[in-house]
Amino acid sequence: MKKLKSHFRFNKQERSGIFFLLLLIIVLQCLYFYFKNQSPTIGNNTLVTNEADQERVDSLLARAKEKDTTKTYSFNPNFISDYRGYVLGMSPEEIDRLHAFREKGKFLNSAKEFQEITKISDSLLHAIQDNFKFPKWSQQKQRTATTASFVRPEVAVAPKDVNTATAEDLRAVNGIGVKLSARIIKFRDRLGGFMDSSQLYDVYGLEKEVADRAMKLFEVKKPPAIKKININTATASELSKLIYIPYQLAEDIVAYRNDNGTFNSFEELSQVEGFPTPKLHRIALYLSL
């Protein structure tokens, strides 16, 4: 018993220490219960939303989403390159059918005709046809019987050199009026002269049927003397002087040449992204190696 009592004998310092320890425990317990009762919303996981901050966050998220969205642009399906066809999801066979059709000098005038020529699936046509942009003249191809009854008859004229024909001469062709005759002459002047009468197919707004009629009355009797552009030495600025080659395409041609070496044939130009391959044989008339 005496040994047990010895464990409960403390000196003054030990008693003071035990007292402060108990006091500290009581204070901590009181603080715990106080803050627990004062913060009931923390236990319920209730959050208060700042509307102004939330609106700012929503705006930033919308901008980020808009930047991540892939933009699509309208294009004329008559001039789809191998690369663009691949990006659109067309097979090599479908792209080849389109190019074979265009090499005949023909143009597509509707999404339905595009599918008939390329044999693409309905699902692919539905996915890409909203971005098709055909020239305005193709939308006016169908004419009413009333309009057709007033078609001006063709005037028989002696065959002329298309490079010396005047605007009045050209208007003798049924389907060529003031605007188209002026456009043909402007196109001819920018080229420096037609090298082949089939270049009439390249005049914007001139329908194939009208061009066919014009080529029955006009031909290149004497090709113009022009200085051909060397595609292995010309700068982008020099290449872009040819109406068929916009400046961006000219830069791509030079970049391709720098990466792959000189061109050994004009057919290699088809490897340059965006090059109008169906017109290659006409463009080559103004180029040299």
C-alpha cells in the first residue's frame, strides 16, 4: 500500500505541470466544440458561388473551346488535289475518278454530280457537301423554255486567230456577251497570248458548252512568242507572274524544289500541294525545265 501511495506523491513543480496540462486539454476541447458548432456548412459540403467569377470562368472556357474548334472553309470541288481529297476522307480511286473527269475539260456543277462521278458514299457526301462552293454561273445552267426561245442564233463567221480576235468577234459566239468577251481578252492579255485554244476552258464563268462553240470558230494559228519561266531557277515572285500560279502556290513550288532538288519533268509539279493538276498540260506551255 505504501508503494502504491508513493506513485501519487508529487512535488510543487510536478503538480503545476499536471495542472497546466489539464488546463490545456480543457481549452483545446472547448475550442473544438466551439468551431464545430459555428461552422455547420463545412460539414454539409455547401459551397457559395460567386456569380461574377463564375461568369468570367465560363467566358474563358468558351474562348478556349472556340480556339480548339477546327475551322472549315468553302472550296470548289472541281479543284480538289490529292492531298485535300485525302484530308476529306476520299479514297485514291475516288480522287482519280475526279481527276480523270476534269482532264476531259469538264466541270462539276452540283453535289449530286460530284457523287455520280467520284462514287463517294452518301455519308461522306453529307459530311462535306456543305463546304462545296460552285461558281454562280453553274447555278444558272438550267434555263426556262421561255428564256431558251430567245437564244440568239449563232452568226457564221470565218475562223479567226483567237489571239487577234476582238471583243466584237468573240460576241458572235452564242453565249458570249459583253462581260465574257472582255474577260476572255483580259485573260489572254495576262497570259501574253493563248498557246492552245483549250485555254478558253480556264476563263472564269465561261461554260464548257460555250467554250466548245468558241473553239469551232477560233483557234491558235500562230502561238505568241513568250519567254517561258524556268521552274528550276525562277523565284516565287517570277512564278506568280503566270496567271495560273498564285503567289502562295509559287512559294510552295520553290519550297518543294529546295527540299527535293530540281524538277526533272513537269509531272512532278503534281506533287506540290494545291497544284491544279488537271490544268498541268496547259500550264506547262508557259514553263521550261
